[in-house]
Amino acid sequence: MPKCFLCQLKRSAISGACSQCLIDLPWNTSFCQQCALPLAANGVEFCGQCLSYPPLFSMARTAFCYQFPINRLIMNFKDKKNPALGKSLSRLLGRSLCHDLSLQRTPPELLIPVPSHQRSLDARGYNPAQVIATSLSKILSIPVRHDLIIKRQPSAQQKELTADERRVNLENAFVLTANGSQVIPKHYRVAIIDDVITTGATANSMTKTLLKGGIQEVIIWAIARTP
Ligand SMILES: [Zn+2]
Ligand SMILES: [Zn+2]
């Protein structure tokens, strides 16, 4: 019997977790169709922010709301050098995406993880978004490329900034590499992969760079969305 990665008990597990644990997770089941912001289940399709100032990406999907125990698990994945935990979370994201009608109808042709700045890469030893993208690529059989876009400036202090300051800081933070300008077919729908969507500013800035490079459509997939 496999061990559930959440309760560590030997129980029959789907995507690495037992059915008891799966039920208790904060799945993001009712959300804004464009930015994945968790919404009350009252038939509203879009959040106020997306109605007034829609982001450049056409759609975002996350498996979870950024709540306990998912927030704790993502922190352990990112800060405790535990890439295996990231793979387990990716399996649950893959499972949730497989149930999403939009993915079945119009799947992306390419996955691109949000690039890490060299400094965080050196400190952590891996880029969390890349761990997720590589796992998803295997689960969904969609190619992944991490050499097409780079981050221009360090964003280590992002956590301490306000939403407005983040937006300004992130303007033009990403740039296509020589490969990025050449190898992505223009008709492609590209999925940007991240661990958590907070304000959506990172995803939007990266989307801007990809759209400027001629990519037709950009969507965002992440493990969790903050409320
Ligand atoms: Zn369990
Ligand atoms: Zn929204």
C-alpha cells in the first residue's frame, strides 16, 4: 500500500494522497474565470478587478486556495529544499486540471515556468516553478521549456512591497532570450507555471513579454491562489 504524502499513513492513494486527506484540502472550486481569485459560489464569473482592469492573460487556474495546509506545504516546498513535496503538489494540480473543461477543449502547446533570479536559484538549488512545470509536463504530456524567458532584476524584496509597488517593480522584469524569440511558434497558446498567484502581477508582466514576442495567447497555472 502506498503512503499518503499528507498524513503519512499507508492508505490507498490517488495522485499520492489518500481520499480522507483529499476531501479536507482547500480546493479552489469557485473562482474568477480570468484570474482564479476564489469567489463565493453565487454564479459570479469574474471578480471586480478583472471586470474593471482585466489582466493580459486570458485565464488562470489553480488547484487550491492558499490556505492551511496548502500554504504550509508550499512554504516547505520552497524554503526547506524539498522538491519532492513540489512534485506531490504538482500531481494534485495535474489532477485538478484534468477535470477542467477549458483544458480539455483548448490545451496549451507549451509550458513555461516563471524564471527564478540567479540569486534565489543559488540559495535554493532549484526553481520551484520549474519543478512544477516539469512534473506537469510529464503528467499532461505537454512540452516544457525554461530557456525562453529570463528575469532581468532580482525580486527578493517583493514580499515587502505593496501591490502597486510590485506592479511598478515588475514592469519589464522579463525578457525573451534569443531562443524565446525564435522557437515559440506564434500561434501557440502558452501556459505560464508558478507556485502561487498572489496579485497576478508577475504573471501579467511575463504575459506582456510573451504577447509582445507575438505569442497568441497566454494562460496561467499555479498550485494555489491567495484569497
Ligand atoms: Zn492522507
Ligand atoms: Zn479576476
